[in-house]
Amino acid sequence: METVSRLGVVGCGLMGSGIAEVAALGGTDVLVAESSPEAARAGRRRVEVSLDRGVCRGKITEEARDAALARLAVTDDFDAMADRQFVIEAVAENRDIKTGIFKTLDRVVTDPQAILASNTSSIPIVDLAVTTQRPTQVIGMHFFNPVPVQALVEVIPALTTSPDTVARTSAFASACLGKEVVQATDRSGFVVNALLVPYLLAAVRMVESGSARAEDIDRGMELGCAHPMGPLRLLDLIGLDTAQAVAESMYEEFKEPLYAPPALLRRMVAAGRFGRKSGHGFYEYA
Ligand code: CAA
């Protein structure tokens, strides 16, 4: 099986920058596309800060950091994706934006074997696949935050995805990114979010109803169940806006009340309290 030596990543926010970092550290040439020169520069900076942190903590050497940065380029010109063998889209959880990007990638990427993957948490992969002329080569590849730490990738074939694309994607995830793969069917939430999201929303409802304070809920799950962080701290890490978008997609698909975003979550998102990335969420961040 041909190895991927030229990866494209679209979007360099929380998830895209993590994917780019892991791939570049693993030895893959990475080109990241963002919507503007400023966003591209900020994305590269995000990777630099994370790699510097790795050096400070003794996780990677300065040489490994420098080599990774030498393999990483950023651009705001989507045409530059033309020579990529594999592209992972990791932009905000918005169906219109994602379908627009898949149409563009399909037009721009010249390699007829290239795979186009989406890091969507909840949008049906088939909806993205059918916007392209290569629906057999479109697949879901769902990473977890923080990408450099979390060992898992969910691989999600759409009804249109070929077995060869599934095999090449799984091989790339394990060989080039060092991730463990689990396969899920193309239903909203896949495996992990289908189980995680109702739990996170239940914690929000506990705060909303005054049953317990955020700190107590989190300590309860950290010390009672040995979770690395409680549900409200985890929501702050994921981003409340992202969590709301995921819950809405799952609710739209299943009409299951446990997936419906509680009013408190909606109000916090409306207030701009997105969690860590905005400095406010269930907790305050400096
Ligand atoms: N990049 C690289 N390494 C990082 C990192 C980052 N962004 N953040 C933390 N780390 C590393 C640290 O270097 C540290 O490594 P060592 O122990 O080897 O030194 C380790 O992770 C622990 O970090 P910290 O000591 O800073 O902090 P912590 O112990 O509180 O752990 C955490 C932080 C890794 C985030 C941990 O709390 C955790 O695993 N939380 C659960 C995260 C989780 O469940 N993520 C999935 C969310 S769901 C999702 O993403 C999908 C979706 O669609 C919504």
C-alpha cells in the first residue's frame, strides 16, 4: 500500500493544528489551508506553541520540533492542495462550510487516488461524499481533543466509501499518526459521542437544576470514577459551541430528548462562553 508522504489539512484551529502537529512530528510533509493569511499564521503559531511545550516538558527534542516545523507549511490558497495524497478537513462543525470545502477539494486535488477525509463529529459522511465526483474516496476520520494526547481515531466509511479507502485510511492513521483505530458506522455521533454527549448534557442539566455545583460534579467523576477530568471541565475543553453543534446534529437525526442541548448550554454559547478557547465557560481561564 502506498504510504502518504504529502498530507493536506484544512483548518488550523484546535483540531486541525493538533492533526498537523502529530503528522509533521511523525515525518509527513503537511500543508495546512486556512481562510486568510492571518488565520494561517495563527494556526502555525498554535502548532509552534504546542511543540515548544513538548520540548519544555521533555517529550520531544529541539531537533524533533525543528524538523516537524520544517515539514509544516501553511497557506490561504486552496489551489495549493493540488498535489496532496490525503486531505483531512477539520473546520468548524457547520454543514454548509464543510460541503463547500469538499466541493473545492474535489475540484483542486489532482491525484485520482487521493482520499478526502472529514474530522466531523456528527455530520453524515455520505452528505459530504455525494458533493464530490469521488464518493468512494470520502471517509470520516474523527480525532479527539487534545489530538497529540488522545490515542484514538474513529474511522467512518459512508455507504459510498470503498473498502480500499477504509484500509488506506486505517493504515495511514496507525502508521503515520500513531493512532489506534476503531471503525464506526455513518450515524450521527459515531461510537464515542453517542455515549459521551448524553453524559455531558446530563451534567449541564444538573447545574441548571441546582442539583449540584460544577466543581462537585467534576470532582465526583474525577475521584469517583477516575475520569481524567469531570464533564463540565471536559465541555470547556471541547468547546461549548462545538458540543452544542454536535448535540444538535444528534438530536436532529434521532429526536432523542437526551441529545437535546439544554437551555443553559444554549445561553452560555449565546453569551460567548465557549470554554477554554474564549476564557470563560463553566470555569474561568486566565
Ligand atoms: N499537546 C500535547 N500534549 C499535551 C497537551 C497538548 N495539547 N495537553 C496535555 N498534554 C500532555 C502533557 O504534556 C502531559 O503529559 P505527561 O503526563 O507525559 O507530562 C499530559 O498530557 C497531561 O497533561 P497535563 O498535566 O497538562 O494536564 P492533565 O493531567 O490535566 O491532562 C488532559 C490534560 C490530557 C486534557 C486530560 O485531562 C484528559 O485526557 N482529559 C480528557 C480529554 C478527553 O476526554 N478528550 C476527548 C474529548 S471528546 C472529543 O474531542 C470529540 C468530540 O467530537 C467532541
